[in-house]
Amino acid sequence: MATPEEPRAPHAPRDWTDDHVARWQPVLPGLDPVVEGAVTRMKKLSVHLRRVREQSLVDFDLERHEFDTLHKLAGRGGSAAPSELAQDLDLAPASVSGRLDVLEKRGFVRRTQSTTDRRRVVVQLTASGRETWLGAMDVLGHEEYRLLGVLGPEERELLNDMLRRVMVEAESGGPTPSWHA
């Protein structure tokens, strides 16, 4: 049962955040337990998913930058110019070239000459690179589905819509109020 400081759904199990909010409520009397609970849960969920992602990279023997490069390449249909990857990764072309050297040695990508412009190189995801990238992606995808599987389809859609509204506000670039105003 929820305490007066912490409104919760009837019979909802307690989690770590419930105890966190209860601990801080007396210290910060103006603390909104619903806002604190939601933000803390979003942060903890983000940390949890980051840990799952990092473990999947270990399991598939991938460095984060290797996964990121394979991911951007896959997002372009498995084929891109190095300059496009540099732009997608927000890196200098020389940095991308070094990444591609390592990925090519591992058999995850291959570089070929463009059929339309001999001066250009095209980077292609190999079958091995695609399989490794998909394997690492599947681990995280399964965990996301497991976690959100506690919600029904309408609840997932509602959660998605509500988070979109929050993100639109976050991305609006509006002023953050100063605590010293």
C-alpha cells in the first residue's frame, strides 16, 4: 500500500526507487515523489540497458567503437562511403579509416572501389559483420522486449507517447531555470 508521500498503484510491488524517494522526502520536503520517482526510474533503466549493451559487446568480442561503426554501416543498408560513416559517427575521416582497418582485418567489412567513380571507396558490411552486429543487437532487443513485456500493447503505446512529449520538451532547448534566480 502506498504511503501518503508516494502514490502508487494498488498492490504495485515496491522497487529500489520507492525506497530512494522515501529516504529523500523528509530531507527535501518540496520533492515531488512522482517526478522524482519517474526520473530516477528512467535513469536506472537507462543504466540497466547500457549494462546489457556493454555485456553483449563483451559476449560478441566487440569494442564499443566497432559496434558503433557496424551499426552506422548497417543503418545505411550495409554499404557507405567512408566520408558518410565519418559524418554519421561525427568523426574525422582519418579516425574512421583506422576503425575500418581493424574491422576489415576482423572480416566484418570490406572496402571496394566504387563502380561509378574509381576515386571513391565503398565500405560494405560482410555476412560475418552483419551476423555479429545483429547478435549484439538481439541481446539488447530481447531485454527491451522482456522489460516492456510487463505492459500491454496500449500501455506501451501510451508510455511511448508520453516519453515523446517529455523528449520534445527536452529537445526544445528552452531555458533551464536557475536555482540562484
